[in-house]
Amino acid sequence: MLATLIRLLGDFDRAEEAMSDAYAAALDVWPRDGLPDNARAWLVSTGRFKAIDRLRRSARFDAALAGLAEQIEASEPPAADVSEGVDGVEDDRLRLIFTCCHPALSPDARIALTLREVCGLETEQIARAFLTAPPTLAQRIVRAKGKIRDARIPYQVPDRAELPDRLDAVLHVVYLVFNEGYSASGGDALTRPDLSGEAIRLGRLLIELLPEPEALGLLALMLLHDARRAARTSPDGEIVLLDAQDRSLWDREQIAEGLGLVRRALLLRRHGRYSLQAAIAAVHAEALDSQSTDWPQIAGLYDVLFEIDPSPIVELNRAVAVAMRDGPQAGLDIVTAILERGDLTDYHFAHSAKADFCRRLGLKSEAIAAYRRALALTNQAPEHRFIERRLAELRGPDALVQ
Amino acid sequence: MQYLCLIYTDESADARMTREEGQAVMGEYFAFTEGIKKSGHYVGGNPLQPTKTASTVRVRQGKMSTTDGPFAETKEQLGGYYLIEAKDLNDAIQVASKIPAARSGSVEVRPIMKM
């Protein structure tokens, strides 16, 4: 309903005001006259009239608002609009997603605005999830809404020519929200299920409205990763790595859904980074344990992924797969090359990966140095404890020798 | 709604262009301008003389000072502009993306404030 009012009124704040006006009117009218046939339609059209009213009242002070009131009144016949049913409602949500994820907004603002306006999260919740002060986040949202209004960012689903680019921006926002939920960048817990849950909900909405291969791929990726949630931490909140996870704890139903989506995405033959990452997650999901995992296939998929997304992060993940296929020395060579180039030097996973390869190769002091570096770079408590444990194991009984 | 498209290019690279290259770029601009006149987007536009012709003026405590050159030294310089009429930002971005300099330099799109 908010999405529809935003489209009709062309302004977030005006729409929010209109919605609360409409609810207030309903409390007044419904007990007296009974429920209308279509409550949502009644609320939307009441909200719209209330907004026009408000504009007219303010128009006494500002002539421009009178024109706007007339424009809104003339622009959309509410009768036709409110009878458009469920499809119309969903279309409005899709328009809203594209507006909130518009590339003309700053990346931080896109995430905050999407969670606020599309998912309906409170500003405080979003601030907590992203470890930001609520006033900072509120400010970010206000600024973004101001830009939408002043630069006139439209409420529309982009046309075919623009779609790939714009969909990419939307998927990226969903992906970032999921990632923050899947591996929190700070705080006491490894995961934030509320955020991954929101991201998955957004992903479902997207494929319902726009079943593009990459949208399918992203949802598959999220479902397959999220299916492992229960196995990723021990009962006392410690990290359990993939090779040590109790795979009976994996959510089989979610995996089945994810596998089906990967197949659909790959059959469409226009795969991109999300479908490929989903395919990689699918190979893991199908394996009974780490040893029987099809590492050559995973390394091969990373090769393809690296071709379309030649980023150091992909290269790092590829190194892990290559190490499983060809041994830790092969992985160490790749990570060393990345770090020597000056890439990922502040990324704790790069140093943990290096440390792990060194550990497996028996290069004790190199492993300790790399774990120490990783330790200095992570802000998350379980991650800290995990690295400390590894360090303690390495120092072991001959700690005095170090 | 009106938007100003500010065109930024690397002046030194523009200066190194051969006569033929320069003419080819001019041709592209003529074609682009024709196109947005036909589509109804065009309101106005001009190329600017290079920054070596620029002066920056300030008045402080009633005293005027004039300095040589643009306000800030940057890698790309303001080289021209189009004032366009567009339905919304998406429409304006579409137009801006077809300005020839978008491929080598950059185009800043700014909504005009209504007074």
C-alpha cells in the first residue's frame, strides 16, 4: 500500500503521511459504516484524497503546491488503479525496489532505503544491523529521499535496454544485505539471520516479478548458503568450517529449492556471477563430505567466474578450490601473488587463507604470522576466537621454541 | 524538468588531437545536437574555450580579486554543457549517456532548481 501511494503521490514522506491519515480515517469510519468491500482500495484512495487535501491546505502558503495537488488529482483515476488487484500491488513494489536501488543514489543509501521502504524495517533496526548510529542512518535516508524528489528519480521498472545494468544494482543491494546477515562484519555473532531472511524475501519477490537468470541465481545462492546456517556455528557460538560441518544439520528442503533454481538459471544460458556462485554452492551442497567434493569442478567454475569477474576476491576463493584440487602449495602461490600485488592486504580472509595453506604445508612460523595479521583485521568476536584457537594449536606443546 | 549536463574532458588530451580527429568529434556533436533537437530534449548548449582562458572572481569584505584559471585544478575540466528538458532523471541520464564525451570523459547531470 505504501508503494502504491508513493507512486501516486511521487514522494516518500507525503505517502507515509497519507497512509497514517488513511488509517486514522478508517478507525473513524469503519466502526460506523462497516468494512468496505476492498479495504486496501479504500485506504489507498482515502490516502490519496487526504494527501490532495493537505497540499491544498499548504497551498495557501506555497502556490507551487496547488499546482501539484491538481496534477495528482488529474494524473491517475483512482477507481481504475485500486481495482488492478494483486498484480498492481506487486508492480508497485518492484518499481519501488528499482527506485531505492537507483545507481544515482550512494551505495550505502540504497541498502538503507531498500530495507526501510521495501522491507519495512525500522531505522533503528537497520542502524543496529549495520553497526551505524541511528541518527547517521536516518540522515542517509533523508538525503536519499531528497535526491529522489529533487533530481526526480522516477518510480518505474527500467525498460529492456537499461534492465541488465539496473537489475545488477538491485541484485547487488540484495547480495550485500544477505552477506551482512551471513557473515556479520562485526559484533558478537557470526550471522544475523534477520538480515539474510530479508534478503531471501527480496530475492523471492524479484524472481516472482522478474525471472531473469541472475535473479534466479542470486536466490539460489542465498538459499544454498543459508541452508548451512545451523552447521556453521557450534552450540556455544564458535565457527565450524565447511570441511568440519555436520552435514546432517543442513536444511535439505532449502537445498532442494536452491538446486532447482540453479538448474533453471543455468538453462537460460545467460549466466553471470550469481548463477556461477550458486553453481559452486550447489556442488558443495551435493557432496557428502569435504573429501568427496568435486573440487576439480569447483575450481573450473571459479575459472569461468574469474573470467567474467576478475576481482581479487574471486581469485582468493579460486585459490582455496585450487588448493583442494592440487594441494596447499598451489593455493599458497596464488594468495602470495595477490598479497604481493598489494590487493586484499586489509582483508582478514586473505591472511587466514594464507595461514591455513602454510599450516597444512608445515610452515609454522609463516602460518602464525599470517594468523596474527588476520586477527588484527577482524572485528567479529567468533572470528577472533577461531583464529586464537588456530594460533594456540600451532604454538602447541613446543610453544617455547617460537 | 530541466537538467544541466556538464561535460568534463581531459583538455590536454583534446589539445593533442589531430585536425581529422577534431573534425570527427565535431561531427559527432553536431549529430548528437540534431538528435536531441528532434526528440525535444534540447534547450541549449555550448562548448567552452579551454581553461587557460578562464578567470575566477571573488569578492571578500567588499574587495574584488581576480585570479587566473579555474576554481580548482582537476584531471578533467569543464569543457561545455547542454541544458535539456527531460521527463525524469532516467530520461536525462539516457540523453547524457549519448553525449560523445561520456565515452572518454564524464558528464555530470544536475537538476535545475526551480525558483
